[in-house]
Amino acid sequence: MSRIIALFNQSGGVGKSTLTMNLGYHLAQRHPNRVLLIDMDPQASLTTFMGLEPENLTKTVYEAAVGEEALTIHPELIHGMSLVPSNINLSAAELELVSALMREMRLKNAIAPILDKYDFILIDCPPSLGILSVISLVAATHVLVPIQCQFKSFQGTDLLLNTVARLRKAANRSLAIAGFIPTMYDARTAQESRTFKAISEQLSPLATVYDPISKAIAFADASEARLPLALFNRKHPAVDVLEKISLGLEKLK
């Protein structure tokens, strides 16, 4: 069964794109996993991190979301993963899909013909509660939630969970929460330590709260080098955390 995991948080700057690439890489390293990444963010950070130049792309996920065409999958594997790229054209989809028939199903319908080709499909959602996030969550079997270890970011979790609950009632009754990933954690600060404790205590009844990913410049350096962290610096402590999370994702049903 293909697991379609949407990495979603309506807040920006929580590490969704970085996590999508890195978790996809760890999953792809374990045979026989076949992994596809889908960039649903018009900012196209994931596409850039994977080494493509978004402005040079003539076909992206936009054609599938708006034009109901087949998904455009980059022809070559990148770090063992397939990629459906994005660029700024996707920003127009919010307006173009307003009056579209069955708009919530656009991505789900585009994925359906390729489901048997992949064991994991990871969707990098935009930082909003707009239609691009909705169609991503409708297409997903699971939602994985990165949460920055800041009080304001944690406060927004209620809105996120309400969105997931509404979708479960209507458009995607089988959507499950794959877990929560505390990100950009600095254990030296009292506020972040309190926030991490609150995340663990309040969200663990809903789904797995994974070990936190510490704040580290290595992630930015690896992204600049267009590499997963494990290839950029295999000995970085965050690599083991990412490996544990990917093992947890393999156990999803």
C-alpha cells in the first residue's frame, strides 16, 4: 500500500521542505522503498533544494492541479527519489481553482494512476490553509506535522487540528495523523524547553511525538549544497533523529 504523507503546518518557517527532502532520502535508502516527492508550494523551496531551477521548468505540478493533466515527474532520480516539481506558476492555482468542479479532488485524481509505482509519496504543503493545502490533505493518507518549538507556533496547532478534523468529516474520512515533529529546538532556552514539554504532553495522545530536531545551521548549508543532511554531514546528530522518524513512517498502516 502506498502511503501518501502530507507535511503540513499553516505556519511558515517550520522546516517542511527540508524535512520532506530528508525524510524522503532516508526512506529511499531502504530497499525496496520507491519514493516520490511532490512540491505543492509555489515558493518551490523543495524543488530548489533538490537541485532544479524552478524558473526554468516548463511543466510542474500546476498542470495537474489546474489543467487535470498527468503528473509531471522529473525524468531522473534525485538522491534516489522521484520529484514532481513546482514553481511560481502554482500561485495562480488558488484563484483558478475557486470555481473549478471537484477542485478538492484534483491532486488525488492525479496521483491515482501512479499509486502502484511508489511506496511513499511525500507532499510538501504550502504554509497556508488555502486550496493547495486542502487538495494535498484530501490526496493524503496521513498528515505529518512539523512544529517549531516556539510558543506562537505551538498555539497555532489548534487551528491545524481543526482543519484536519473538518476534512475527516467530509473530504477525506480516512486521513490519519502520522505524528508531530518538534523542529528548530534549542534546549538551552527555557521557553523552548517548556514548549517542547507542552507539545509532548498535549499532542502525544493524538499521535507519536518524535524526538525534536535541534536548531542547526547544517540544514541550511546542506540545502544550499542541494544535498540531504546525511550526504552533507553523515555524523551530524540530526541524521539519527531523521532516521528514527523515517523508521516510524515505515510502520504506518
